[in-house]
Amino acid sequence: MAKLWQKNYSLDALMQSFTVRNDYILDRELVLSDLLASSAHARGLAKIGILTEGELSDLEKGLASIAALHREGRFEIRLEDEDCHTAIEGYLTSVLGDTGKKIHTGRSRNDQVETALRIYMREAVLKIAHEASSFAYELVRSAQKYEMIPMPGRTHTQLAMPSSLGLWFSSYAAEIIDETEHLLEVCRIIDQCPLGSAASYGVPLPLDREYTSGLLGFEKVQKNVLYAANSRGKFEAIVLDACEYLTSSACKMAQDLILFTLPELGYFSLPRELTTGSSIMPQKKNPDGLELVRSRSCMVSSASSLVKNITRSLVSGYNRDFQDTKEPLMTGLRISFEIIAIMARMVNGLEVHEDRLREGMRNEIFATDKVFDQVISGGNFRDSYKNVGLNLGEVEMIDADDALRKRVSLGAPGNLRLGDDLEHSRKLASLASDRLEALSAVYGKLIPAVSSVLSW
């Protein structure tokens, strides 16, 4: 069909390519989100008498047909369409005539894409949060399994103090739990429906925005219509920032695993199916997945920075610059999910070498324990520290298991209280799962064949 903004002239070919770029390809990811929003919008138009019940029924059948075509890979979005919104309206008009031309009544492409993106973002954040909470759960399970196995603790990468595998695994679990909570809070913030805000200033129709928002399963309406436009890019950046925290934690753990699986240390072995080979050295099993976690966590960071840089200096209201926030958003969300998923597989298949861990507990790692032995015997800390520091050659091996059992303050190796973390991660997974199931039910009431808007 003609462009939604069609004028009495043809667009320059370079301008067409420049303004659309690869948006029409990216929009394949937004088709289902747009169909759901269009179904809710059509029901809202019928509620205020713009559509008859017959017209509404025809439109809903048309939207369901597009969903089926999309599922089969047969719904085409062409460069000339610019985006999925034009392609969808074009299809409805081709099969329904004038009824198809009514679907856009009361909305702009601005609130149309905002709503589709909000639906997409909401489900993506919940899916990442669910994957992250499940990852945290598995980390705690590993911490329980290896709770009291000694592990050299390090500062500045050098040997420091006695630690345990339980402490190492559960430290990352605690970090991922906090970041999952943050993701769920971010989801609550973005769970606002912009539909009906039009081009930032509303329309002279009595649209029931609360009704359509409820149909789409949003927690609330994004009330101020100008803020609805101004929040584009802002909400994307909030989401990507939360993903950046999560993927930064994954990056740190990946670096630990690369170090600790070196043959010289040999604390762990990675699962073979998650390593790759060399084209020239037949013995190699490379940690490519972990290395790509490091690099791709940077891609999430750059996506977040890109969105903020694009939007930070814009005047209020819609600006075409917003279009260029779509690709970093989608890329950042997909990469975040993949990073957490691959790290979970790494941890679940990790082979622990207890003998090598114990070999790493060299005399010097017990120097601080000797200081505190003297303190307990009546010495003051500073003189005891000096005495041990001047006589490091006299530091002897002590029983590593005993050293761990003595660390009984809350959160130390001898008192991790892992049951609390296990329950916390399970609760977060349940919260994300319940919300995803609720949204799936909402989608099904609008378009029966749609249970998710994501392709990943």
C-alpha cells in the first residue's frame, strides 16, 4: 500500500533508503506485538462507535490471518512499506477494503510503534529475568554441592586468604539475584501503555485508554500523552542499563572461569560441548563461549550508551531520531538473554577438580589466620600483623577445612545460609514465570494463536 504519510510526490530513492535503513527487516520482530496492539485498538474503536461489531469481527479475523502468515514466514514487509505497521494496514485494506482503512483511526504511527515496542520490551525483560533467576538458582545449588571445598581466595589476582567453592558460586548467585530484582522493578516501570497518545497530543475522540491498556495486560496507562512520546528511548535505556549490570556480572564470572580452567591452575574443566577447536592445533579445546560473553557484554553496554546518546538532546515530542534506538534495543535484549543462557550451561556442566583446588592452598594463604591465632591468644592485631609479616617463612600449612569452619560470621564460608538464597531465587523465577503466563493468556484473548511475541 501507499505510505501512511503519503503526499502528492514521490520520495527520493536515496532518502527512502536512508530513512528506512533496515527498519523493515527489524520490524519482523514486532509484527506480533503490533497485531496485539491493533486488536486492542480496534476493540477500543468499536467501544466508542467508530467501528461496527461486524467491522471489528472482520478486522480481528484479518489480524489473526496475518499472525498465521507470519508464523509460516509468509508475511512480507518490503522496503517500500517502511515498517510492519504499514504492511499490516496494507494487508487489512487489501482484504477488507474500507474497513481496513479504519484501523488507524485515533492513533499515530508514533503511539503505534511505542506500544508495540513496549509489549516487546516487557516480555523480553521478563524472559531475561526468568532466565537469570533460574541461573541464580543453579549457582546456589552448585554452592550447596561444593559448599565446604577449599578454594584459594585472591586479591589483585594473587593468593590472599582461604575461601571455598561455596562462597565463590554463591557470590555470583547473590549478584545475579540483585540484578534480577532490578530487572523486575524496571519491568514494573516500563509496564505503562502509551496507546491512544497519538502524535504526543491526543486526538479529539473519546478513546478509552484504560480499556485498551487493560486488554493488553499493562499495569497502567501512561497517562500524560506528551510523556508517552518523551519516554521513547528513555525506557529503552533503562532496560538496557539493567541488562548491562547483569551481563557485566556474567562477564566477570566468564573471566574467572577462563583463568581457573587454565591447565596451570586446573580448578575446573569446561563441558566439552561448550568448547571449540583449533584449525591447526588438534589438542585445543578453547573457551570461545566465555570469550564471547566478555565481548558481547560490551555490546550490551554500547547499546545502552548508543540509545542515551541518540535521545539525550532531543526537544520534546516525537523526533525521527527515535527510530535508531530500535536496533540497539533489540540487539541488546537478545544478546543479554543469550549471555545468561550460555553461562547457565557452562556452570551446569562444570567439572570440579577438588585435588587441584586443595593444591592451591599454599602456606602463605594462611598468614592472616596466623595473625588471628595470636590475637586470640592475647596479642593486639597490629603487633601480631607485624610479627607474622616479618616472619612469613614460619607460616605453616594448616587444615584448610578447619580454617573454613572457623569463619562463622554471616556470609563467610562457614555460615553461607544458602537456603535463603535458594528460596529467593526460586521466588524471583516464579514471579517472572507467573507474569509471563498471565501475558500469554492476555495475548490469547486478543489473537488466539499468539502466546508470545518473541522469536527467541
